[in-house]
Amino acid sequence: MMRDMKKKKLKKKLNDSNLNFFKTFLVSLIIILIFSILPSSINFIKLNFDNTQVVINTSKQSFDEILDKQKKKNKLLKDSVKERFSWNIFEDIDVFGKNEDDDDPQRLSASTIEELFNDNGYSLDAVKETKLVNAGNQLTRLPKELKNIESPKKRKELFIKIVLPLIIEENLKIRFDRKKLFEILNKNNTTKIDKAWLDIKFKQYGVKNNDLVKLKIRMDEIPVSLAIAQAAKETGWGSSRFAQEGNALFGQWTWSGEGIRPLDVEEDKKHKVAKFKILKASVRAYQRNLNTHSSYKEFRIERAIQRDNDEKLNSLKLVKFLEKYAETGKQYTEVLRKIIIQNNLNDFDDVEILPTSLKMKNLI
């Protein structure tokens, strides 16, 4: 017993001695660094808010002048990136800049994803029965092993489970915007806030001359079944190089330097397949594409007719107006139609995001 007590006291003394030595060393190091890196010519230290770096300024310029110059530099850089894209659908779609979804976590394996989905009780049968999907089941990238799953049924099911919440959530955002638009249209007088919101939406949907009728037609959802079918067709159910390397679910073309060049493209063809930081950005760009590009004007008119007749959006009717989406034209729309029917994708058209209250209830 006495021997153990002595050992404890000795150990405590050694720890205290080491701690004191470390404190002394740390203070000395800080003092040395301060006097070595801060010359007398330094006027101030400022934070570069755009690049989140600390910049030591040795000039006599004022803080405002430097900040203004930095803002102009960053604006030119952003403009140059935006100009690389041929369509306005890529504006504000995770192409440039930092946002909450920019982080690229380690890509999960197919088996890990399946395990997580099973732990959360996420199955397509449950979704079809409850007509609800948990928005928390969203992934930023497809698993590399997706193309190696031997069972076509399992591969398709996993792909659908990955893209389904992404598509529904982006549709929900459009639905909220559409509701707000109709609230403004039903007002006798629009407020300054309403006008400012409309200006943003006019730009977002490429509507000129403040045309409210055109905005109403363009600001609408894409049927879930149609979006899944196109994603499946364009990526081979998630196995394509464009989907794996560039999060490109819908094979959208770009004539800029930012994209993935197809291997079998002719030499005189300059297009590439646009790539995105995350899967959700690809869904958003796809929706913007169908809602703004002139090639899909008839698609939007048919959708508006269905809305005016108080009909549920019918993907099997709308798909006929997407001949211009692919070079194969009508054949492409027939393939989409078969994908929708054979995989019962219409079952997902009325699925909603699981409310927060129900999420919490399931966790308890």
C-alpha cells in the first residue's frame, strides 16, 4: 500500500513538472513568433471575408480600398466562371462558391448505404404504402459499386432510393414558390417585398418584361416518375461515368471547359456533359432546364393545361413533348415511357417529404 502511494505521488510530481515545462515553452514560443513575424511596418491585420484567410497588409492603403478591390476581383472571377456555361440553368446551382452542400464527405459504399437505409426503415414498399419519404436519406454522391450489383432489381431499387428524396425536395421548393406566386397574384396591391421577390424569380426562370403568365407556366414541378425515368436512362441506373465522376444524373450538355468529354464524341463536336459538386445540384439544373429552355416550351404548355383542368400531372402524357431532349427524338420518349411503366414509377408521383414531427416520432 505504501509503495503504491509513493508511486502515485512520484507520478503526480512528474506530471506537474512536465506541465510547467510545457507552459513555459509555449509562452516562450509565442513571444518569439510575435517579434519575428510582426515587423514595425505592419499597419493592420484584416480578415479577407471572401476567401476566409487572414491577410497581413504592409501597405498604407485604407481598409475600405483593399476590401473594395478584393470584391471587384472576386466578382470578375465569378463572372468569368458563369460565362463558361451556355445556358442560364447553371446560375446559382452549386457551380461556383461556397454553400452548405459543398462539403464532399467520403463516398459511402453501396453496402453501407443499404445498411443505413435499412436502419432507418427506408424501403420502397414502405414509401409506396405511406406515401412519405425521409428527406434525411439524401446522399451527395452515388456509390461506386452501384454498377457491380448483379441483381438488376436491387440495383434499380437502390438507385431509386438515392434519387427519390432529392427530386421530391426540389419539387417541394418549387411548390412553395408557386404557392407564394399565386398569393401575390390574388392580392389587390403588391408590396415592395413582393416585387423584389418577383424580380428574383423573373431572373431565375428567364422571364422577360415581367410576364407573370409566363412565370406561372414555367414555375412548376416535374413529375417524380418522369425525373426518375430520365435519370435512369441518362445514367444507366447510376452506372455511367458522368454520374460517377460528375454527379450528372441527367446528361445535360455544356459547351464550356467545365464538364466531362464523352469518349465516343466526334472530333468536330465540342460539347461536354456538365458536372456538379453534388447530386442535388444536378436535379436542380435539370428542373431549371425543363422549366426555361425553349426546346421544352410545348412540354410546359401541356403541363399548364393539365394544371388548369385540375388534373394530376401525368408523366406518360408529358413525356411525348421531350423529343428534343435527346438526339434519338421520339425513340427516346418511348424508352422513357417503358421505364416508367415497367418500374411502376407513377407510384412515386404523390409521395411527400416526411414532416419533421413524424421524423421525431420515429426516433423516439
